[in-house]
Amino acid sequence: MMTSTAFENKTVIVTGAGQGIGFEMCKQLAYRGATVLLNDIDEVLANDAAQSIRGEGAGNCIACAGDSSDKDFIQSMVDLAVEKSGSLDIVIANAGITLFGDFFTYPQDSLYKVLHTNLGGTFFLAQAAANQMRKQGKGGSLLFTSSVTGHQAHKDLAAYGMTKAALEMLAKNLVLELSPFKINVNTIAPGATLTERTMDDPNYEAVWSRITPMGSPARTIDIANAALFLVSDGAKHITGQSLIVDGGWTAISPSPNEV
């Protein structure tokens, strides 16, 4: 793997990063010189992921296992980042859960769990990170992982899609709060992506290849490349925006349930 110094002297927190898109973001950031705190609620997954990145001999990656929707744990992650390197420069709120369910019978506990994790965790991580960045006085970057389901309706994902649309509105609102401190905030909205979780479905790749204009679902590197741009110094004048990475699916939006 070729390395670079594009993120040298930057310290980054990425939540929900034990595998999939979050893991790829951590790997690419570490390869480019960042000190990365890799968070996952699963301690074994977090430790193995961080070790995997360090084991390839490129980058400083620290496992940070815990519940990224817990306010006290969120603050401990921010404190650890500062302890390890003296500052916090970039935060990617990637953690989220997907609980499918029919709207007419969707249970209350499922709704509140999705809201707590997807919205509460992101909100309070942004709050803690922004307070630290404001204190440092040198700006910073926040990135929230949204979804194409925040832009287009998807069967049995009313609750999930609602939270992803809300994250994009949160980013727009925070432009007012954070711009005076040179902190930019954006969202990235992945479409169908090949990950450990989606590949559990043996039909996933074939179905989404047929209904994606570019002919295939995204790879995790496709999402990570877009994310790295949005948190790079080259994107400092971009804020309050959402970047959809979906191979063109939202332009036509065929449902996988109809294939």
C-alpha cells in the first residue's frame, strides 16, 4: 500500500469503524499520516481492526472500544485523542444502526434505539469535538455518515432514513455555529456498498449491480476516498453539504424489491 503525508500531524476519531466503510476510512487516513482513533462498540473487532492497520506497517491506529452513543464515552474519546497527540483535528461520525421494519408495526424500542445511536451519538460527538476544536483555536473538520435513504424512500427503512435526513440538516445548522471557529461540517451519503454486512446477502451484489447506473455497488474505498476529500485541507471552503456516492442510483432510484 502506497503511503503519503496528506494527513500528517492530524489526529482523527472515526466511530463505527471495526469493519466496512469506517474501517476503510481509518486505513486510508492512517496510510496518509494521521493518528487515528478507531472506535467500535465491539472490543475484539476494534482491537483486531487497529492491529490490522498497524500490522501493514503504515500509520498510527489506536483502538478505542466503546459505545459511541454514550455521552461520557464520547468525551473520553476526545480526551484520549488530545492525550495521545495534543489536539483533535478531524472527527468522522460513522457509527449507526439499521433496523428494518414495517411502518405499521414498527416497535417503539427499535425507533428509540435508532434515534439514540444515529442521531444522539452523532450530535454529542459533534458537540464534544467542536468544543475541543474551538478551544484549540485552529479549526477542524467534522463529517457525518448519512445515506441515500436520507434522500430517497426505501421500503421498511422509515426510521433509519429519517435519521439520515436529520443528520444532513444537523450539518447545515452547524454551519451557523461552527464557521466562526473555522470548523467545517459535511455529510457523506453512501449508496449500496459491498461490506462484510451486505455480503451476507448472496443476492446483494447482483441485484444492486443491475439497478445501479454505473453497473456495480460501491466498494468501501469509493466511500473512503470521498470522505477523505471532505475532511482534507482541500475542502476547507466546503461546509453544510452532502456528497452522495451511489453510482447514480438516486438519479433514477429503482427499488431492489422490484428486481
